[in-house]
Amino acid sequence: MHFLTKKEFLPLIRVNPYIDKIHILDGNMHALLQSLKMEQFDYILDLHRNFRSLRVRSSLKIMSFTVDKINLAKFLMIRFKVNRLPEKHIVDRYMETTRLFDVTNDGKGLDYFIPPEDEVALSSLPESFRSGYITLVVGAMHGTKQMPGEKMINICRELDLPVILLGGKRERVMGREIDKQTGDQVLNTCGKYNINQSASLIRQSRVVITPDTGMMHIAAAFHKKILSVWGHTIPEFGMYPYLADRASKIFEVVGLPCRPCTKIGKKKCPKGHFRCMNDIDHKEIISTVKKIY
């Protein structure tokens, strides 16, 4: 089994033992297609189903199976709030591409493999974090998925438990601001660790507080207790934590007439009020953490 992905996603699958070879899309599509043709594949499983993956399928001219992206159902939900969404997780829709093969879902959830050199030792953390901590994911790809800074500050202040802030370089400013306005119980790691090191911190945490983002799915792979906080997107799109710990909980503003406003995300709330995030009660998040910690 070979895997084709963009260069920036290579760290996510680099040490996956189930993948025999990884192919990288780095901008030169012609060269990539020539190298793929030389592999003489038997089948293609297209889990992306966009213009680039169509070019791959058209070029290789072999039998292919594509995922159902349910775009029409998403459009109806976003534009008219008519719910025709299937009650099926995206993982199970991915699995449908293998329906003609001898492949079944083992029911064990997702896998995520961390390179040994990226494991973060508990001994490297401040002593107060070595007996347990919460991870709070600060960033998200789109602004309408990200929790407001004030809400994260209030959560950290009122939890009275060790909290590690996770985020990339883009979240450095937000991480510093949260750190500045909270106490010694907060450890800001935004921009200090790569994605696999952040995954290591998630794996060793007791509870993960996160928006609808990649770190949420990494936490699900480790069957963590996940408190997922949803903004403009909705779990019904099929992207909720897959087979996470049963103590996990979804926080969202149900019945908001402008939600969902997009299937992917926006830089900021189109209405200007950002009620889908602002109306979520941070005290309920705190209460839930303390029950399951």
C-alpha cells in the first residue's frame, strides 16, 4: 500500500508501519504522475476527491474508488438548514472505498504513530505537570473554529489544574497572552514543539480540550477524554472524535440559525457576533473536566 500526500503532511504518516511507500506532491505534478505510473498500481483509493486527485486517477487509468464527500447534503445544511446528512462518520465513509476488497473495520479506532525521537519525556516538564495535566489546543486552521482567547483564559484561570497550551508558530502570540494572564499552573508550548511532539503531550495527558481541528483527531487516536468545542462547523458533518473515550463530550450551541455557516471555515464570523463560540459556557467545560480528570 502506497500513500500520496502533500509534503507538509509527511510527519503525520512518516513512521506508519502499514504504509509501504510514501509519495509526495511538492508542486511538480507532471513528475509525480510519471513516477506513479512506474509503480504499476492495481487500484486507487481516492479519499480526497478533488481536482488534483482526479488528475491522478485520469492519468493512471486504473480502477479507482472514491469517497462520498456528501457535498450536496452539506450545501443544503449550510444554505437552507435542511438536514440530509447521513449519520455516518467520515472514517466509515472512507472505509466504504474498500468495500470490494477483503477489508473490514476492526473497531479499534484510529492509529497515530510517533517517531521515538519526538517522544516528550514527562521528566522534561515542570514537576507539577508530571503527575497529570490537561492539554488545551489553542489554534485551529480557521478563525471560526478557534476558541476566543478570553474563553481559554477563563478556563485556565478557573480550572486550578495543570494545563499545557498546544499550538504551532501561528499561535505564539495567543499562547503568550494566555500565559501572561494565568498562573503557574499553565505551561505555554505554542511554537516550541513539532506536531509529533505535541501528539506525545496529548498522548500523556488526562483530558484534551480542543476545537474541531487535527489535534482533536490525534487525541481520538489515543482514545483520550476529549472535550471538543465547536464553532461554525457541526459534528453532523461526520468529523467528530472517532471512538474516543466514553467520557468525551461535545460542546456546541445547538439551534443557532446561522450555524453552520461553511463546511470548511472562515477567517472570522460572517455575522460579526461569533455566537457559536461566545455562547458556549466555559464554566460547563470546567465542571466537566473536574468530573473526568
